[in-house]
Amino acid sequence: MHLYNLTLQRATGITHAVHGNFSGSKMQEILVSRGKSLELLRPDPNTGKVHTLLTVEVFGIVRSLMAFRLTGGTKDYIVVGSDSGRIVILEYISTKNIFEKVHQETFGKSGCRRIVPGQYLAIDPKGRAVMIGAIEKQKLVYILNRDAEARLTISSPLEAHKSNTLVYHTVGVDAGFENPMFACLEIDYEEADTDPTGEAAHKTQQTLTFYELDLGLNHVVRKYSEPLEEHANFLVSVPGGNDGPSGVLICSENYLTYKNLGDQHDIRCPIPRRRNDLDDPERGMIFVCSATHKTKSMFFFLAQTEQGDIFKITLETDEDMVTEIKLKYFDTVPVASAMCVMKTGFLFVASEFGNHYLYQIAHLGDDDDEPEFSSAMPLEEGDTFFFAPRPLRNLVLVDELDSLSPILACQVADLANEDTPQLYMLCGRGPRSSVRVLRHGLEVSEMAVSELPGNPNAVWTVKRRVDEEYDAYIIVSFVNATLVLSIGETVEEVTDSGFLGTTPTLSCSALGEDALVQVYPDGIRHIRADKRVNEWKTPGKKTIVKCAVNQRQVVIALTGGELVYFEMDPTGQLNEYTERKEMPSEAVCMALANVPAGEQRSRFLAVGLADNTVRIISLDPLDCLSPLSMQALPAAAESLCIVEMGAGETGGEGEPGTTGSLYLNIGLQNGVLLRTVLDQVTGDLADTRTRYLGSRPVKLFRIRMQGSEAVLAMSSRSWLSYYYQNRFHLTPLSYESLEYASGFSSEQCPEGVVAISTNTLRILALEKLGAVFNQVSFPVDYTPRKFVIHQESAHLIITETEHNAYTEDTKKQRRIQMAEEMQEAAGEEEQELAREMAEAFLNEDLPESVFSAPKAGPGMWASVIRVLDPVEGRTEQLIKLDQNEAALSIALVKFANQADNQQFVVVGVAKELQLNPRQVGGGFLYTYKVNADCTHLELVHKTPVDEVPSAIAPFQGRILVGVGRMLRLYDMGRKKLLRKCENKHIPNLIVNIQAMGRRIFVSDVQESLYMVRYKRQENQLIIFADDTHPRWITIATVLDFDTVATADKFGNIAVIRLTGNVTDDVDEDPTGNKALWDRGLLNGAAQKAGIVANFHVGEICMSLQRATLIPGGSESLVYTTLSGTVGVLVPFTSHEDQDFFQHLEMHMRSENPPLCGRDHLSFRSYYYPVKNVLDGDLCEQFNSIDIAKQKSIADDLDRTPSEVSKKLEDIRTRYAF
Amino acid sequence: MSFKRDGDDLNLLRSLKHRRVCELLSSHIPDDEAMLLKNGRLTCMICTHRPIFDTLSMLAIHRKGKKHVSELSKYLLHKRELDTKKLKSEQRRYLCTGLVESMGHRALSGEAQGNKLLITQVAYSSCSKQRLGLQRKPILDIENISKETEIPGVATKNNVFPSASAQVRQYLKGLWKKKPLEKTVEKCRENYGEGWAKSLNNVVDISLPDCPESILEDTATSSRPCSEEDVARKKKADHELKLKMSGWIKNADGKWVQDPDVEFDSDEHEPPKSSD
């Protein structure tokens, strides 16, 4: 078996985010790392929408990311610290839309190691040096400079190592143009390590150490080190030089401290806390992330606590000496892993879990009534300030970026009966969790819907003048009339447009500078700007059947297959070409390309004829109306569309991008879309791609999407074909079926579509280009862990379990208790006030999804069981479990000894579970009876067990339960579930049970799979085989009777198989009747499973399922990861394919080494050597590499580049999207 | 890439013929003492370090070696110990459950594992009164087993064990009765590729119930019409299986008792009656 890895949706969680002028223009971009890919985002300052410019898979783990700018430069570079043992400096080339590796310096072994740098990066704010540090001991400093041609240079590394030192954070101190300085949070463990009494370990203090790079001596010195009172977690650099006092802010538990070298005293300020918080008041509070905003005149910091509250921090100075730290509550947003304040006044919040947000900073919070806390205010040690959290006041939400991360479980099923299966996912963590339903398709936002008098046939939009930004008219054609609507504040009917209203329209368009043209069955109407009208009438009894129009040309086909060509001359007159062209049969469709910029005409006309051919006809004056090429079709053409696609982004300063090529799209009557390359010189047709779109004939419409041309194809479903990030996308729209459409542009909707559907006119916008899935999200209370699907009613039964949390009841009790305390604490006179406050406190309702849930402490659990209708998003039933009950497993079962078709849900619940060290106060198996339409669960009984019931699976009319390390078989009893059989030979903890036939595949938390057989005659569960590798399994799924696919917590997917000579007919061995020499090594099973495939995904997979993603497609193995990736492993069906991709992968590895310097082969073999899996993500990068390289690789494969990309597209569309 | 052939076809033929003759002339190697590996090589199953040989003749040479002989004596020693242990456990089980392991089934499973050093036949015993719905009556008869099967090591009757070398000698004498390896090897070579089909068939296997129903399968699959007796027997076997699966075991008197390791409903003192 050979598999091919395809990513359907890249990771959506963000681990790092930095901002800067990467493109070198005035625009600021945000560069985010999504674990193993880099993505460049640009918030549009006008609309506030965040667009993705570029996404690159780096095949390595990005551990740190920084932007820097050389002194006096205008462009920011990117430094990447990764697991490659190399420092990499990248530059974004906006004209080619790629990242270019400027420097790559090797310093150590690859992998995430303790003493190999890569974990921390610090940049000198003046861009003169970069420090790259390891967690322990090693730090290297590279000097950055420019050479004579202003190219960036990098020095050889200078060492700043100190052994026996652990590092927590490093930051570049702004020392102006003095020697570059770096501050590190360190701890020296040497003494603690050698002291056997352990006393030293308690006494060891964290230190703040300054390293100075002496540019004169070319040498790094450890300049100054100072022990810290509190344990700190991160540092913020304070602007220096002319901009501020320099120094660092140390964020530690409960305190924020300012320190600087020299005479500066430490300034210390407690971190304010929420008033009347349900959290444990003894628990420390820390800042988790910060963002600095600096202008010429001022600077401030935004720092976020672990509850999500953002504080604005300012420093009061007196002649460059800081006298006071001031803190002011700013707003509360979800806890972020990184924040960026942009020059345009946006705050980008990359959330730790769930969706990311872009906020507009509406106020700086300078002049409001919010109290300001200062380090100068006298406070007792241990005391702090209090504030009241409130809804957003200073920030305004402008955009939300969907993020699935973390995906905890996923199942592919068609519960909504849509014939394309949906992906049901459990996402998020804590109160921000959700159940999401993903459908393949582009999200469509409906801007307007209006009813029309009757069913229209067609719709167009035209501009009044060519240089106008927005469309002026919508023209709607009916069977016997044409309606003209003008676009303004509102859309209303006009009669003075010059269009003929008493006839249906075949086509209309703006012509030349400021004229319009209307083609109707009996003629052509040319409307000049001054409302003069020129009419051309059809000769004799002929009528116009088809036409094609662009900005300067009109071609019509008369009945009988005669073509007449008109072209606009420089005076604006529409002139008929002297000859007409007789075609061999009736024209069924026609298309003209847009007139290329700076040219007089489009040189090609495409005509689809009734004899199942498409012909390209030249419109060049030299050989006008002479045929150039022809393509035969499998069915009659319905519609044609010529577009120019594949053009690179035009740069911000108007430099031209790369030019694309012309594509002829042919929609056939049998529902197939063909895309063919139209040679811009010869008019030859080549490289045809085919895709079935739906059951109805395909109609094609040219529209504009993000500044380039795209094709809207309409069959029984509507599709958008567009070129995005070096790849062609053909994505269905998640919208009802449409009949006719046209591009639409107005002030409210700059890039939209106007479409007709039955008797309505709709204005639609397609915003999330590049997204494969559109999603519907339903919020849930706690982190959803597992779910089962009740197939008959299409309901989901979900277990939600939260650690470190209170249940609703406990929260209510605590609130009442606190309110009482409040009243008691108040004096006589304040009673009234206290009661009011208590009341207000009890009624306070801040959504936990924003303000975070109170943390109850370790070992405190809250759980619910939810019955959800995923189509409507309705919760049918919510069963709340008691405080400290953790629902960990669930299964839907039919018991053999119960009535037929009576289903039960068994939920495994652990009581008082402590995670570290692992302790449990027992557990229960809750058995619920499910009613027929799965709207109600009725508790039947509760079975106590002595360990954590961590996995449940139905098995031959009974259930298998993993209770700690015991595998047990339970049957339904009257008062509880009855234990019928047990196997105690699984070593640690059972995390997953899968059964097929008589075989049971049991996953251990750290010892991989055990194959177990149930012997009915002896009523025994016997391990007959196991795996040879110690995998830390997260999920396993059975592929066939002998084969299992597993994923582990280190990000590997493996397929293991029992070989042909393994038998499950073995005896158990407690009595020693199995041969000694037959017993495996170290008490393992005698028989071993073999490895079929191994692959390192790079992210932790939480679900694996064999599924068909497209109707009529083949099965593939779908996986989802904690970081939000959805991917598939597809099997190769032929050896030729496998051979081809193997070679392509090999060439890509050598020709296109990954961006961050990690070797691709070693990355994919991170834990186990990659076996029998080819990496489609690497192969698909073929489309984005240099044309010359493409050519040379394709030559080596004996193919052309387009054949290679066709193969890449084919394998993707055969299995997925 | 191309390979240059050295030698001609005649040469190759001659060497093949030579090897074939060598194989035919090689001494008798029992089927269970060596194994044909998937890659076509052979390994000695007696030696614990599992040496690998390319040809039968190499294996034969190995078998004459000192190392092999010493391993063989160790092997026999182990085997005897285990046989004794097994018999003891069977006896113990018999005493507490009154059940006799179905030996026919055991022999079959043994064969499947390539482990045929144990029992190959089932003998009649008068002391077993139970019928497990099997056509053959399973028995436990230590003497019979040790006599009838060619296991020289098992001398449970007398406590004086023969010396190691004597054991080896005795064992070697009995070797010729076993199925020779050559035949297996030949068969494997002839039926190259058959294993695939077998592994595919496995999938069909899932639906088949566990082994005791093999008889049931027999009745079901055989074309002869099943008599009423068969139906009754099938029902009985079904019922017994159901009882066993829910944790009932037969004691020495043939009565159903609850397995102490299995949980039952509090009012479930008697095994449920068969449905008819």
C-alpha cells in the first residue's frame, strides 16, 4: 500500500505573529506561523478584512519568528528560528509573491533539542544584530549589515554560551545606537544540581542578564546579571535612544517591574485583578502576551493577562529616568498567543484557541472614567488593585478569522442529506468551544435579495464610463422585455438609459470609453454617451442567435451559422467587418476575451458549434475571421468563457506583475466543465482539464475576484473557478442553485455577484477565497471531547469535559456565598450599598467566551452530556454531571439481551481525577436509554468502576470498556452493567478500542496497539499480537480485518498490519502451556504486526477516519489535527502513479528545499523513517516554483510542466477538493 | 541499469540441477524443526538464535553441527518441562471444571501455528462423560498421550528422566516419522502466491463464529439435510455457548455454576433455561 498525503485545509491555529512592512510598500502586513507553515496576512485598511497574500509550508517546526529592519531601510526581513539547527532570514518578494531565503546559517543539529538554539530570538531594535538562543546553555549572536550593493549580510556567529543555565525569554534592549544589548531571563541550576539535600533548588533565583555585543571588539560579553525577586515569565523591551528611557519590563507573577542598567531604581507595580472574581484569590496572575506601539512622540504597551484582560501600560519619565508605571484596564478579548498593533490602528489578536480577531482601536483609553493604577500608589506587599471587566469600549471588532484549532474529534457523515458528506467537528477549548459543521464550498454572503415581476432569463451589469469604479446599471432580460435598474444608494428602475425595453436582450456591455451596447434578437443598439443611438438591424428574416461582446468588439451569430464581426474604430463608431463568415453548423455559444490593456482588440473568438466542436477564430486584421484551431468535445457546448488567469499580484507601487495565460472554459450540456489553455500567439488549444460540476448544462460567467478574473460556472450547483496563491481552485458555492450571473461592483459591495434565481435578483459577495470549507458553528459550554452519531435521527451525542472548572451549580453557590460575604463585610452604614453591590454581582452576566471561565484549581472537573441536532444547531437535551465528574468516553450500543433496536448510550465518567500525579477516586459507567428520535436520554443505571473508564466500544451485543489498564467486557444487567470478562495485560492505560468481527484492537496510551481476540467458548479475552513500536496513540481506526491506522501524540500516522501468517487462534498463557521459546521478548505477544506505512504529519492527529469526501469519489483516510489541519491520505491505485509521484517528490526535495532549512525527508521521518507515504504538500509546491525549475523537473520525468500539474490536480480531485 | 550475466544458461541449469540433487539427497529434516521464511530462506526452529540458511543443504549441514545438537538437547529439556506443566494444568482445570479441552481443536490450532510437537491425535477416554456437542469425545488421558505420540521426552510415569544425550538419541530416532520439510518447501514453491488468496479470505472469516461451532458450520454447509437431532444439538450447543459467554461454567458434576470472576444480576442464581 502506498499513500499520498494531501492537506485539504492548512492549520488554522497561530503560534507566532509578527508585523512589519514585508512587501516594502507603505502597507503593513502580519506574518503568522501556524506551526509548520508561514502565512502572510494583510488587513485591508479600508474594509478591515484580512486577506491572505501567501501561505508556505515549511516542513519544519517554527519555534520563533521575528521581523527586523536594517537601520534606514524601508523593508522588513523575517528571521525564523526552527528545528532545523539553522537560522534563516527571509524576504518577501511582492512581485513574485514568494518568500525568498536571503540567508541560511547552520549552527547545530536538527530537531527541537535542549541546547540547540532556535527556541528564542531577540532582535536589536535598530536591526544590527540578532540573538538566537536555546532553552539551555547556547546563545548565538549574528551581526546583520549591508554590503556595497545594499544587500543584507550576516556575520559568522558570536557565542554567548553559559552552561548550566536555562533560559525563559530573551529580548533585544533598545539602546539607541550604543552597542546592541540583549536581556535574558535565566536560571543557573548548577548549584541546585550538585546539592544533594535539595535546599539549593529552593533557593535558586531567576536572574535578569544583559548581554552586550561589542561591535568594536566583535565579541559578546555577559555584562550584568541581577537576581529577581519573583519568578518572571517574559520580558518587554522599552523603547530607548531618542524615543524613550530604554530598559525592560519584567512580567512576573502578580507584578510588573521596570528595570534598566545604571542608576535607575526598579519600579514595581502589581497586576490589577478583577473585583469579585470567582477565581481563587490566592492564585497568581501573569501577563501572557504583549504588544508595543511606538510613534515618534509616544509609546505604550498593551499586555494581556491570562484571563484575557488587556492593560495599557505607560511609563512616566523624568529626564530618561522612569518614575512611575501606569496601568489602565483597556478591554477584554480572548486570550492570545500573539498580538500586533498596526500603524493603521488595528489590533490583531491571534487567539490561543479558536477564531482570531482583528479589532480597530477606536479610543486609546486616555480620557475615560476608567481608573488608572500607578506604581506610585502606596499598597501593602501582596495587595493589589481591582478593576471591573466590562464589554469592549476601546476596541471595535472588524474581522474574524475562522480557526478550528484545536480539533478534538471529527467524523465525516452526511447527516444533512446533501449527498456531499459534511465534517462534524468538536473544536475549541473551555467556554470558547464549538461544534462545527464543515461543508466543502465557498461561503456566500447574501447582500440583497429582491423579487422581480416574472422570471428573468439573464442579467448583466454595465458601467457608464470605463474609468468609473462602480457599475451603473443592472440590465435584466425577460422573455419579451428588458428591465434596466440603476445602481445608487438604492436600486431602482430607470427608463432613460437608452436600452430598448420591449425586447429580450442577448447581451449588453459598456463599449469604448463611455458608450453602451445592447444586442437583441433583431439587431444591435449602440448607445453613445450623449444618448445618440445607432441601430444595426439583422438582414431579412434572420435573427441573432448568439453573440459575444467585449469593450471594443461585438460578434454575432445569425441563424444558419453566419458570423458578423463589428469593431469599434477610434472615433467610437461600431463598424461591421466587410466579410461575413459562414460556419459549417449553427453556433451554440460564443466568447470573446477581454481586450488586453493597451491593445485595440482581443485577437481570438471562440465559437461552439452544434457539431460538438469549439473553434478558435482569429480577429486579427491580417487574417480576420480565419479559423485557427478546433477542439472536438464529448458533448455539445453550452457556454464558453475566455479568461486570463494566473497573473501575479501587481505590486503596491504599480510595478507590473507576471502575466497570466488565457484559458478557454467550456461548459458542456452534460454538466462537464473543460478548461483549456489558449495559446496567446497561435490560438492553439492545449492541456485540457475536465471536471464534472452537476447534472445541468454548465453556464459560464466572467467575474472579478480580488482584482483578477474568475469564472462562475453554474450547473445544478454553482462553482467558482479562480486562481489563488499559485493554484487553480474550483470550489462550489455553498448557496442555492443559480441561473444566471454577472459581476457586480458598488460602493457597499466592491466585488460582488448579481445573480438570478427563479424570480429573484440576488446580490452576493464571496469573501473567503482560498477556503476549502465553509463552516457553521454552534457554541457549547465546555471543551467537547468525544461524540457519537445517532444515525437514525442524525443527532450527535457529545461529552463536554472541562478541567480546572466549576459546574454551573457550583458557580452559582460560590456567587451566593461571595455575595453574602460582601454584605457581612460591610459596616452598618454601608449595608444598603453592600446589598446593592451584592445584587449587582449576582446579576452580573459577562459571557465566559470572552471573559474566560473562573479557574477552579487542579482536580476540579465539570462535565455535561449534550444531545445536539447538528443541522439546526438545537440542543435537545443537556445532562449536567456533578462537580468533579469527568466524562471521558462515550459509545452508542445495542445490547443483545435487550429489545431489538433499543439503543443505549454508555458514558465513562471518572470521579475526582487528578492528572499529575495520576490519581482517581473511581469512576462510573452511566447507561442511558435513547428514545427513538434521539431527543431524550433516560438514565438506566450507574455502574461503579475502580479506575478511569477511558474507552468504550460496542462489541457483539455487549460493550468493551477500557477501565484504566483493564480491558473488560460488560453486559447489560438490571441494576448495573455486569462484568463478564477481563484482560489485565495491557500495560498502562487503554485510550481506544476498535472492534472488527471477533478481533479487538486496543490502544495503550504509550505502548501502541494490542490485538485481542474474544474466545467465546472459554469466555476469555486473549492478546494474540501486538506492535513492535512504542507509539503513544491518540486515535486508531480499523482499515480492514488485518490493518489498523494509528496516530500518535508526536504527530505520526502509521498503518500497521497483521501479516498473513498471524493467527488469532492462540491460547492464553497463564498456566504456561505456551512454549517458552514462543513467548515474545519482554512479555510482548508472540506474534507481531508489521508496519505498512509511516508518516510524520507534524501536528497531533486527533481523528482518523476512512471516508469518501466527494460523491462518487474513492475512499481515503481523513485526519484532523489539534492545530486545525484537515488532511487525507489517499491510496495509489496504480503503480505508475506511485512511481511518478515518488520521482516528483524526489526532484522536489532536491530542487525546492524547505524554506526554514529543515530537510524534508528528515522532517517526514521525525520519529520513524517515512515509509510508503508520498508527500503531496511538497509535490504541489511544484506549481509555485520557478518556471525554469518546473521545466527541468518535468523534463526529468519525461513530461511537460502542465502535464505534471495536471496529474497533481487529478489526484486531488479524484479523492477530495 | 542493466546487469551483465556471467555464465550461460547451461551453467545455470547445471547449478540448479546440482542444487536439486543436493536437496533430494539431504538428510531428513522434519517439517516443524525448520521454517521456510517469506523470502525463501530457511531457518532452524530448534536453535534459539534462529540462524538463516539459503538452501536446504546448508540447513542440513547446520543440523549436523555441534551447536545445533547442544541446542537440541536444551530444546528437548524445555519441551519436557512444558509438557509436564501443561498436563498438570489440564489436570487442574479438569478437576475444577470438569471440562476437557477439545483436543481435536487444539491439534488443529497447533498445526496452524506450525507447532506440532505436541499432541497430534485424540484418543478415546472412558472417564469423560461430557459431550460438548462435539462428534469426538474429548478426553484427558495422560498415559495414552505419552504412549501414542512420539514425544520421547515426556515420561511422566517414572520420575527418573533419561540423560540428555539419551533423550536426543531417542528423539532423533523418532524423527523419520515426521513430515519432511522438503515437501513443505516444495509445496510452498508450487503454490507460490496462494497466501494472498488466503489472506483475502480472512475477511470473509470474520462473520464465522468461533470454533466450537465448526460442527454447526459443518451441518450448515454440508448438503445433506439436517436431521431433527442435528437441530436439537445445534440449539443445545448454542445455548451452552451463550451460558459460557455470560460467565457460567460447568463444575465437576456437570452442573452450571457461576464463575466467581464474573458478575451476575443479584437474582440470577440459576442459569437461564434454553429457549425451547
